[in-house]
Amino acid sequence: EAGVTQFPSHSVIEKGQTVTLRCDPISGHDNLYWYRRVMGKEIKFLLHFVKESKQDESGMPNNRFLAERTGGTYSTLKVQPAELEDSGVYFCASSQASGWARGYTFGSGTRLTVV
Amino acid sequence: QKEVEQDPGPLSVPEGAIVSLNCTYSNSAFQYFMWYRQYSRKGPELLMYTYSSGNKEDGRFTAQVDKSSKYISLFIRDSQPSDSATYLCAMTGGSGGSNYKLTFGKGTLLTVNP
């Protein structure tokens, strides 16, 4: 079984530019999550999809962040325009059951550097 | 006050040592407690999980939860160089469907020296 795939693995962009991160969950996993780790901080929840619907986006920092999951398969997270404080590692995870976090499988993350 | 406190280390031990990793938390609604292991440039990988208070053992790893003290621990016996990684505690509540949302500690960087 292929794991959760994220790309790019690393992105360096200038402040003000746009970046789109992509996550391919494990096939058949309806639940998809985005988390972020900012340097020196904890990994924090961003949002949760069930199929193509956003169930909880309470962790999204501001309206510069837009997540989509068209067709309930892969998801994208767009940052527009990027700011310096957006630098960090963005993790995607997927699971079959939404009610139990032990079913999570994380991807390797996208390391975003905004300069 | 942070919801979850974890000493980031780093922690360096000789091979074969017993390692103790700990987290404290403040949210009494947390009922599910997890330990993740994260190797460099990889995503977190679930190592162990425990529901409510008690102990759980899996090979060389033992997880303990003391809800009365809001304190969780992970013990690694006979540590190996391959155990060198960052260990993250994570927890979540049990009400309704919200236990998908994990709250993490900062992680402890462990190095096991041959």
C-alpha cells in the first residue's frame, strides 16, 4: 500500500509569491488532514476534510491559506501571498475512520521556506 | 499555559540504556494519548497509543498515562541506535467526532550512541 505522498518535498519562495502544496492520501482514505510545524513550535492542526467537504478548518491561520480537495482524492493547500511567518513544515495525513486518531498516516511533509 | 508540555531535549544515551520520555498536559478532556516517532525528514509515525489511564507495553516500549497527574510517559528498554529520532507525544479528546484533532508536544530529540 502506497503511503501518503506530498510534494514538493521542499519549496523556497519569496515573500508575496504564491505556493501550492499537494497531498495524495492513501487510496480509499476519506479523511484527510493538514498540519503544520513552524520552527520551534509544536505541530498544529490546520484542517480536516471528509471526502471533498471541509469538516473543520479552525486551525487555518488566516485567509491567505486555501485548501481544496476536489473529487475527494488529492488535496492542495495554497498560500497566497506567502509571508515570512508561513515558513515551516506542512504535513498531510489521511485515515479511514475520522473518530479515532490512531488511524492517521502522515506524509513526509513539505518544507516551505519563505525568504 | 500550553496545552501540552514536552522537554525538547536533546537527550543522548548509550546503547542499552533505559530511556524515559515525558509530557504533561493541562486539558482534562484529553482521553487518547499517543506517542509518535519521527525520523529526520520524515513524517510522524504512530508508535503507541493509550486510552485513558494505565500502562501499555509493546516489545521494548511501554506507555504510561496518569490522568490524575496529567502526565504521560514513554519508556524504551534496551535502547538501540535505530531508536534515535524525535519522539512526539500527542493527545486528543473523546467527545463526539472531535478526536481527529491531535494536540502535539514539541517533541524530544533522542540520540542513542553505539
